[in-house]
Amino acid sequence: MKPFPRLLYQLNRLRYRLTRPVTLGVRLLLLQEGKVLLVQHTYQPEWYLPGGKVERGETLEDAARREAREEVGATLGPLRLFGVYTNFYEGRSDHILVFACDAVALTDRKTWEIERLAWFAPDALPDDVSPGCRRRIAEYATAYSTPRAALW
């Protein structure tokens, strides 16, 4: 983790605790060859699904595509809404939509926000995956484990 992004992240957390805004965000289950893409930010130690907040005037699909492009340099094919989740941890009021996509093209793009990214099999995730992201991956694997639907 880098110290300056970590400081900005902590200050933003303090701002959220004081103002308690309602936020709307997106996360992406980017799938390829039986694996899911996870990112590690410069300001948090855990692995996460790529994603972020929805900007004012932006559609949910546009936000998902923008976050994929900004965080991992991905161009996405068709998106499927997988679920809508709410997070009240630490006094937050976050609402997160998770989209799945198995038509992903990555470029070599690097950003200050992403320390590293990697593809993981759902049954071989690193120990330090965020609990929420681990649950989303497990839910997706369970939902698409029937013979009639291909998970990946």
C-alpha cells in the first residue's frame, strides 16, 4: 500500500462517518476461462472486484463500463445484472449493483489506484479477498452451478 492514497482513503472514510451520505456503486464480476478478475487497490490491503461509485448523471451500465475501463483497462461486452446489495458497515448507506460479464478484453493500462490485478479460480481465491467480494463470487458460483447454465 502507498501512504498518500491510504491517507486520502482514511480522510474520505472520516468524511462519510460525519456526513453519512447515501451512495450508489457498481462492482463487476469479470469472468474469463473459469476465473474471476480481482484488483488490489493502492489504499487497501484486500482484493476486491473492480468497481466504484456511480457519478451524477451516469447510468448504472455506463458507470460499470467506466469503472472497468478506468481500473483495469477493460472493454466489456454485454453486462448481466447479478444482484443489488446494501452495506451499512461503519455507518454507511451504500447500495451496490453487481454486474457480470464474460466478454472482457483487457489492455495494458496502469492507474495510480490499482496496485495489481489477477485472475483467480473461484475455489482458489487468496486469503485476503474482502468478505463481501468473497460472498458475491460464491453466490455467483452457486447460482450458475446447475447443468443448464454455464458458470463461466
